[in-house]
Amino acid sequence: MVVPPEGPPTPEGAWVAQAVAEGLPRALGLLAVPAVDRADRLRAQEALGIPPLTLSRATSIRVAEALGASRLVVGTCQLEGGVVRLALRLLDVERATLSAPLMASGPLDTLPALIQGLAWDIALSGPTRPSRTREEFLALRAGVPFEAFRSYAQGLAASDPALRLKRVKRALALAPGYDEARLTLGRLEIETRDDAAASETLARVAPTSPLARTAQFLRGAALLHLARYREAADLYQRLVGEEASAAALSNQGVALLRLGTASPRASVVFRQALEKGAAFPDLSFNLAWALLLAGEPAAAAFWLRGLTRREAGDAAAHLVLSWALRKADREAEAVEEWRIAAALSPSYEPLASPDPSRRFERILASERPLVPEGEGRSGAEMAATYAARGEKLAEAGEREGALAELTRAAYLDPYSARAHVLLARLSSESDPDKAAGELRMALWCRDDATVRLELAGLLMKLGRGAEARAEARRVLQALPDNAAARRLLETP
């Protein structure tokens, strides 16, 4: 992650710092070195309540951790007599160690070339080797006039939204092929709710541009805001076909949900997003909302309960949890969650009764989700270890030890389908009702035809034929030729 270098507190110093913070990640991306985009850094700062223009060393590390970045680029810039001098250092986030400075200097109008040269040096110093030779990389430098580059960077540094738009538009007028400026203009138009203009702006980014996917992803968000759901669904389907990122899948699910007739399909897509996105809050919320709309309130409550524990201040999550609990006939819990939602956001007080017409699903503005603060990544890793131990103990016939290990795994990572399935199999003889509950939780985590058939068979043994046949029908919806499901369906 690149932090704007410290420099003189002048308008010229400000735009040079922002030019480095914007241009360096872009240049690193051309070398296939993963780097946090400036827009994603600013989004993370906003989410963490950190002012956009000033980053201390401590807050920089906090933002980097929220974005999953392992290294920070920090440093200084100096301006004197039309000459710019940059001194950048790499800070290892985990070890808190600083590298020797990387230096570059030259006339101010050579700043784009200086940034590109520093990107090459940073790429050489890291674990990811550059994907191109230096000659190939230098040949990629866009032929943007310096005045367009300056105007664009001045727009990035401007605090006034109107001036920001004016500067970025001037940069595009001077260099119509300046895709970085066009992408930023599209973002600014979305931020000012001019989604129609944003859609047109972003559509002009060339398909061959390195920024084409980012532009298309943002354009999809604008289309969703404009209620052009079929276009958005098709756009995200194309992006998913190229690379099935968690965010592209999630926004595709939002488009399907808003088309009105595809909520079961939407929940499948949201589950796929979660498998890629490690239970990020917005993904969990979207899946829960889709499950509630699809008539699965218990499954929705399962996901929302975990979300409200991690994100206690998420008023919408508390409100939708209250609706899911009410539909699942858990009235006392529903009232308590509604009270929490109303306390957090008084506008929710009149919404005690479920209202499926609400647009609660969350549109993602970036393909880089924020890492939730305090997210138990180590907990999930420990859960996997416990699950593996439990599986080995079960195979060795040590049932009690296996149950203890698997119970720990499910506690540490309640969204691990594997732990719930293993617990169900261990409990199927001694406590078949508990086993059925574990299998349902496994299916809420991850839809799996084999597990659903296992649940259907167990329900049939428990004398709950109607429920068993309903599960068999769901298997046949996805796998029409499944013989085992068909046999269950025909069982009297």
C-alpha cells in the first residue's frame, strides 16, 4: 500500500504527493505486483474513520492491515527550483522494519517517469518478480501530456468536490485517452449520484486498457443504481466468466435478486462469493437477505447472528435478523433485535414487520473487500486444525474425542460446512435430530447435493417424509438425473 509521501504544505507539494500515491500502485500493477489502489485506500480510511489527507505511521499500518497489505511504501518528496526529489522506503507491516531509501530526482515534468522507475525498483525488492523486462515496462508509459497529468493530480489533491471534477475533466479534455482520469471521473460521478453520466464515462474505457475490468466493475454498480438490472447481471456474468472474484459474484447476486424472479439463484451466487471472500460482512449480509427473501428465515438468522456478533453496530443487520427471527416464530428474540436496530438507527423504528420490498442488499464498489477488524483468521485456521483432528479420531473409532474436537471447530468457525457434516455423522445414531440440525447448518454454509441427500435420508428415517421429499426435490432442481433423489421422492 502506498502512502502519499510527506512534502511541503503547498498546493504543488500536495498534488505531487497524490500523483505518487495514485501512479505508483498503477505502475506496480503493470508489473503484476499486487498493490492497493489509491481509491481502495481512501475507502478503507473512510470505513475506519481516518481523515483522507493525513496518515500517521500507526494509522497507515491499521489501514494496510484492513486491506490485507503486507508492505507499506512511505517517504518524502521535496520541490526546489523546478526539481522534484523523491525518497521512498518499504515498511514491513508485520515486522515493522524499514528498507533503505529508494531515491529518484529530476525536473518536475519528468515526475511520471520517476514514478515508473521507482515502481521498477520496488518490484525488484519484493517477493513477486516483475512480469515484464524493464524495457517492456518503460515502453508501456502512456503518452499523456504533462499538463494533463498535472491537472489530474491537482484534481486528486483538491478537497472541494466541484474543483476536483473540474480538474479531472480538464485532464480528459487535454488527453481524451487518459484512462486513469476517466476511471476517476466515473468514480466521482457515482459519488455525486450522477450514475447515468458515470455509466457513459466508464463505458468509454477501452476494452484493451489495463483498467478495463475496474471500469466495467464500477459501471455495473452504476447500472444497479439506475435499476438497469438485466444489463448489470449480464455485465457481472461476463466479469465472473473472466475471473470469479467474491465482489463480482456478490454484485451479480444483487442484480439477480433485483430482477425479482431469481432469489434462489441469487443465494447460490452469494454462497459462491462467500467461498471466495472468507465471510466478509457485506457478503454475509447479502446471502442472509437473499435467503430470507427465498423463504429460508432460519438460514438467514444463522448468518445474521454471526454478523451482528462481529459488527455490533450494523443496524440493518439487526433489523433483518429481527425479521428472520419473526418469520422463524422466535418472537421474543425478534423483538430484542428490533429494539437494538431502532436504538442504533431511529429510522428503523417503524419497521418492526418484515418488508421484502426494501433494497437492503449491498452493492460493492470495489473488488478488494475490507478485512473486518478483529477478524478471526487465526480462529478459522485453528478450526481447520480441530476439524482435521476430529476427522482422524472419528476414523480411529474414538467418538468422544472426535466430538470434542469437532465441537471446538464449529465454535471457532461456525461457517465451516465440513465441521457440521462431521458432527452430524457422529451424532446420527445417538441423536438424529441434532444430526439433522448440523446437516442443515452445513447446507446453510455451502449448498451440496450429497449433503442434502444425506439430510433427506435422515429425515425419512425420522418419519419426516414431507421434509425429506422437499429436500429431494431441491436436489432434482439442480441435478434432474439424480437417481437417489428420485427414489427418495417416490418413497411413500
